[in-house]
Amino acid sequence: MTSVYRTSGLSEREIWEIGDNYVAPKRKMLIEARAELTVADVEAVGLRVEPDVIPHPLHANIDGWPTEKDEWKMFGHELAERAAVVKRGHSPLVCQARTHHDTLGA
């Protein structure tokens, strides 16, 4: 499973607050950037997004990862190619057309 937050409709400030309040403390590090994907991006590589409202109402998990390391890495690379990277205080570094309403911040 990969932990994500559904950020569609949120302001930049709200997205970074979720990261600062729920992700950074768990990882014990400051968040300097995030990757954005849509549900359609995740589903296109054969994975699924499952809502999981703990620890936050907008929390979800990317699930359906293969068990074989090589396959797992391939799925990860495919997601990375689809992702838009957003550095704190900047616009997305990679802009792609979004075809689904839910944007995921990982």
C-alpha cells in the first residue's frame, strides 16, 4: 500500500497543511515537494485507490501492488512518469492533462 491524500478542490495552503500535519511528523522530516497523480493515472497502470479516512478524512491508499520486486518497480516507474512534481512555493514541474476529478498528493 502507498499512502496518499485526495487533494482535488483544495488550495495550495490546504494541501501543504495536510503534508505538514499528517505526513511530515510520521516521516520525521520536512516536506519540500509532492507528487500529484489522478485516480485515472493510478488505474491506468493497474492499481486502485481505496479511501481510508484514518488518519484524515481525505486519506486513501494506492493498493493492488504486485508482490514481485521487478513488477513493483515497473509500476512505480509508470506512476512516476505520470506524476506532476510540485516543489513548495512553485508550480508543477511536469504538467499533464488530468482526466479524472480526484487529484492525489503523495
